[in-house]
Amino acid sequence: MNTALRRAKALILSTPVGAAGLAIVLLYALVALFAPALAPHPPIKAFADSVLAAPDAQFWFGTDGNGMDVFSRILYGARYAFGISIPVLAIGMVCGVPIGLIAGYRGGWVDELALRLMDVLRVFPSIVLALAIVAATGQTLANVVIVIAILDIAVFVRVVRAEVLTLRASGMVDAAINAGNPTWRILLVHLLPNSLRGALAQMPIRMAWAVRVSATLAFIGVGVQVPEPEWGAMIREGSEYVISGEWWVALLPGTALVILVIALSMLGDGLSDLLDPRRAGRAR
Amino acid sequence: MAVLRLLIRRLFFALPILFGILLLTFLLVRLSGNDPAGVLAGPTATGEDVIRITKQLQLDKPVWQQFIAYVNTLAHGDLGRSWLSDKPVVRELLIRLPATLEMVIGGGILGALIAIPLGLRAALRVNGILDHSSRILSLIGFGAPTIFLGLLLIYVFFYLFGWAPPPMGRLDLLTTAPPTITGSYLIDALLTGNWEAARSAAARLVLPCVCVATVYAAPLIAQTRAVAMDVLASDYARYARACGLPPRDIRRMVWRNTAVPVITYGATELVALFGAAAVLELIFSWGGVSQFGLMAILKGDFAVVQGFTLLMSLIAMAIFAVADIVVMSLDPRARK
């Protein structure tokens, strides 16, 4: 127990930024889990007599244009943030890592195809692509998740592929081949654990990105619709009040979003420092 | 000469990518389940109207024949007509392009001018004040989505301080637009000596450009710093220091060697800015091509969507080509 504590302390000291990021992300996760217990009001209950109320003792963060409590809605919004970004991450990794492994190891037409597809994704602002696909396939939450995941797959393919390429050239793989290992064993036992490092460090960064993009899509009006307590949808609802001074409707959910995204990228910075000591002290 | 050869090679590699994008958007539109004839005919149309339009658009033919026909008209520089306004798509896109370019390029230049010197300085003095502030700046720029940044700036500078004009369009209400030369109000007004319009256009540009610059600067600072630190840690940099070269010369050397990867990276990020611009244009009612494309996607005007995606890819390729040329002029190794 004592050693575990000491190790945790050493870890925090080695990347204070990453540890701070982790603490904030965990706090958000707790809020998402216990939102019903923490929220002072139901998230979609409209108080008709206090529309656009400024922050006060009853409504800590004020109310929006429908008279709904902004603070409660922000708490519930954390559920959407995690509910979208975790499946996105899972799909992105489950599909992207194997493709990256095979493309990097095999080379040839598989690699060529993967590269060309990534080129197509690269020359395209991803938000526009996501929007076009969601608009064409139907505006459901599941489609939003799938589309963002597809864009994520490309990132994981690229990261893992690059790691595999350097590992291939390192001689370790040649040694494994000459020792008579079958291909599946080389891929799973030798290449996968070694190349996962880059993918792991990418995870919080990709999560931050997914949170940001899904909120942006909801802001545009795609995916989650307005009465739902999602941060992007809330910012959309509040955007018309910003020029008349009711700042809390849009800017408070926005702040919640920004803090989570920054915390996730701090965690990502810390992770990549930990996983790759050569990079320590350098920014992403 | 080398530049010409590079451009030809670029074009050669670009063709399959362009083809892929065409096919992707085409399939997306056809598989979306939206019936173009139904949309075009409108809600009051009879069944016969729909059939006539279906024939006219050749929607009754197999999908691959439709695609060939589409590519064929495209090759003649024709993107068809908007399903909603019935105006030629090419014209609709091109009259709106300068507004977007004005905002993205203005903001991009501003962002690069802040990010690159800051990243270099941060790398030269690791853990200095500048290093930490650049790291914070880059975290904020990465964390704040454009939607939040735009609204925050509007609230602070328009509502609270009243310094910025209202976020509605590119010119003040009572200002007449200058005659179109480049399409950018600011440049056109300056060219025609219309100071009133120039002042108005410039004031309107400030907030959107600051947003674009922040979004652009954030990753660029981090990248510049990381590359410059690699260069500083390299054997040749250490040798140069060991030989006692003055810091000014070393800084110049670090910059030259940092520039190449940073420019390539900056080009990729610049392409992504056109996506961010769509949202910013929405917030500032800018009326550029990104907002137009966004609206076309939302309204299901797929003739415009196809044209828009094509335009975006062409812009991306042009940016990459320019970046390549700049890199070649800086790096003798790239000239081979």
C-alpha cells in the first residue's frame, strides 16, 4: 500500500500537468455518473416564470431561453460528452489499430490503399466531411458517433503504421521472423504491444477532439437537438442571446466544454511524456 | 524548371485523390435516400413533373452512367445548377469565395506571425516565461472550439466594451460596398481609395481573424517549438555552438532548418481552417463560401454540396502545392 502511494506520488511529480489533467477528467466523469443526484433541477424542466434569469441563488448559472436551469443542463451535458467520445474512441482503436498494423507490416497494396484513403481525408476539412456524411445518412446520434469514429480510424491507422514501420526497420522483427515465428505471432506479440504506445498517448487527444467536434456538430444543428442537455446544442441555443448580454446561456456550457478539452489534452501531454521519456519536457 | 516538374508530379498524384473525392461525394448523395427530382420539383409538383425532372437529370439511368455523365459535364467546367436557387453552382461558389479567403488568409497570416516567432523563442529558452505562456496559449487555442471563441469575443468586445462592430456581415449597414475587383471588400476599398468602406471592412474583419489566428496558432506554436528543439539538439547545432558561432547565427540556422517541417505542417492546418471558417462565418453572418456550403449540406442541396467539396479539395491541393514550392526554395535537398 505504502509503495503504491509512493509510486503514485512519483508519477504525479514526474508529470504534474498530466496529473492535473487526469484529476479534472475524473471529476467530469464523476459528474457524468452522478448527474441526477447532483443537479438541483431536472435538465429539461422549463420554469416559465423565470426565462433568461441571471445567475442567482436559485439558478446558480441562470436559466436559458426556455427557462431551463443552465447548471443542471451542464452537469447532464457531461453524459453526452463521454457518451459520444468513449464509443468513438473504442471504434477508432478497434478498427484503426489492426489496419495500421497490417498496412505497416505488409506494405504493398494494403498500405497503398490505406495511404490513399488517408490522403483523401487529409485534403478535407474534417468537420465538413463529418457534416456531409451525417446530413446524408440521417441525423441520429449513432450516425454522429460512427462518422467521428471513421475520421478517428484514419488517425490511429497513421500512428500505428508509423510505429510499425520504424519497428520493422529495427531488426527485432527480422530476428523474430528468422526464429520461425508465424505472422500472426509477430503481429500480435511483437508488433502490437510495441506500437500501442503511440496509440495510447493519442487516446486523450482524440477524445478531446471527439468532444469538440460533436459539440460543433450539435452547434450547427446536426445530431443532438436543442431541448437535450448537450453542450454544443446549449451553445447554439444561447448564441442569439450573447449580443444582448445574456452571456451565461452560451458561455457557461462553452466553458465546461473548454475545460474538459484542455484537461484531456493536458492528460495526453502527460501520457506521451511518460510513454516516451525522450520526449519529456517537450510539447506535443 | 524543378518547380514545374514538381507541379506536374503533384498534379499526377492529385488526380486519383480528386477522383476519389468526386466518387465519394457522388455516392454519398446518391445513397443518401434524398430524391433530387422530388426536391427540385418542390412540394406542389405532380407525379408527372417528378418523372420529367428525373428524365432530365438522367436519374433513371444506372448509377455508374450517371457518374460518367457527371464527370463529363464537370470536365467542361460545369457543376450544374443549385437545386434550390436554380443558379449555376460555379457562379454561386465563386462570388462567395473571396469573403472566406479574406477571413481565413488574413487570420492565417496573423496566426503564423504570432506562432512561429513564439515557438522559436520558446525552444531557445525552454521553461522560460515565454515558453510557459506559449504553452498555455497553445492549450487554450487547442481547447477552445471556434464556436466558444467566437461568441466569447463577441460578448467581450461587442457587448461589454462596444469596441467591435456587431457580428452581422462584412460591412456596416450604411456603407456601400466598393466595386468588385478582387472580391475582398477591404482590398477593393483600398484600391479604389474608398477609406470609409475600408475602415468598415477592416473593423468587421478583426474579430473573425483573431478567432482564425488563435485556432491556427495553437498547434503551430507546439509544432514549431518541438521541431526547433530537435534542431537545437542535433549534432550540427551542437558543433556550431562548439565552434563558438554567435547566437544570432545559430538562431538563423535553427530557423532555416525549422522552417521546412513547420511550413508543411502549417499547410495541413491551413486546410483545416476552412472547416473552422464555416462555423465562424455562421456566427459572424459572414456569407462566405464555407457558410454557403454548410447551409447547402444542411438543406440537402447536393448540386452545391458536390461543387463545394470539389472546391475545398482544389483549395487544399493549391495550398499543398504552394507549400511545396516554398519548401523547395528553402531546402536544396527538396529540389532533386
